Amino acid sequence: MTIRDDHALAGDLATEAGERLLALRAERGFGDPRALKDAGDQSAHRFLTEALARLRPSDAILSEEATREERMDPRRLTADRVWIIDPLDGTREFAEEGRSDWAVHVALWERGALAAGAVALPAQGRTLTTADPPRLPAARPGARIRIAVSRSRPPEFVQKLAYLVSGDLVPIGSAGAKISAVLTGEVEAYVHAGGQYEWDSAAPAAVALAAGAHASRIDGSPLAYNQADPSLPDILVSLPDLAGILLAGIRDLHR
């Protein structure tokens, strides 16, 4: 593994964790989805936390797969640098044969803001990073807005939002896969409300912001990370030219 800087490190770690997950998937097969999910979560968590402890020993870590006590450790809140990781985003999709909409998230929060990040999409053979953020696709004038939503729990208001903005809903698995779809031109926006945590969005939000996309809460306020309560229940990521119409539509529906 070549270690250059935090951007490169995030990309290297996310990519290698993803390669390990692909190997685990091939070795275990899909006969026992629950066991595959658990093995994927724990093996990727162990690899990432051990690598960060070795390579960035002074930094704190916030991981989805940590214990509650580890996640609530007050020392994290006074740290200057915190790695926010989701070792396997989209465990459901990971354990379904043929699905590629799952991801590995590695992000660095530093002194109040996201400083680096990477989203590996192992089954798609790519990693999006802040080291080399993707070039945003051009807007499609007059075309319907494709909005990525959760496969299992899309927000209740999103169907109405799609009608208001002349949009179509596109179910995709993990949050990382959905935000990446905005950056690669498969959709124009991602809207979610109703329950997420910092590790669900930190890395993809870092890449989205580095690429020049819009990323905020659904009320337009900034996304805040390394909070005492890691709940971050809603998010809007979109091409910048569409943020205004989407935020206005969301406001209208919440009056």
C-alpha cells in the first residue's frame, strides 16, 4: 500500500477493504446471508481500524461497527482529527448475489470539517476519492430529474417531491452507492430522511463536496460531523443547479 497523504490513504484503505470483501463474498457464497453480512462487517471493520491505528496512531476513529461505548467515547469530541468509517455500507446488498450497490466509506474529519474521503464500490470496480474527485456530469435541460432513494425505506414525502419537480424515483442500495450515482451521472439527486448516522454519509459527502456537488441537510443547513450524537437523519445531494428547486420543493411539502 502506498501512503502519500490523507486523501490517498482514504482511497487506499477503502479500496483494499473492498477487495477483501469481494474475496470474502467469493469464498463464503450466498447460502447464509446473515453470516455473510456479519463476517463482512467485522472483517472490514477490523482491517480499517487496525490500519488506521498503525498509520495514524494519534487520530480518533468513529466506526459503525464499534461498540456503543467506543462510539460515545468523549475523547473523540476533543480530537482534532477523527476518521469516520462505514466498513460495509449496504450489508443487505453485499449479501445478495449479483448486486453491486454496496460500498466502503473512509472519511477524515479535521477541526470542524470533512478533510478527505473515499467511497469504494468494489463490485463496480471503482473508488471515488477527494484525491481525484469525479467530474460532475452536465445537467440535462428539460429532462426529468432522477432521484435516488432507499430500496427499503424511502421518505414518505419523496413521491410528492418527485411529482413537484417532475422527477422519477430510482431505488439504489447503500447511501454511498446512491451519492456516487449522483457524481457519475446515473441520477441527478439523492434525498433521504428518517434515519442515518454520520458514517452513512461522511465519506460520500466529502467526495461530493470536493467534486462541486451540493450536499446538505434537507432544510439546506450544513452537514455536521463528529457530534456527540452521531445521528444525522437526513441528507440532500444533487447537481448544484438542481439544489434550489429540490430544497424549495422539500420546504413546500413540510409547511
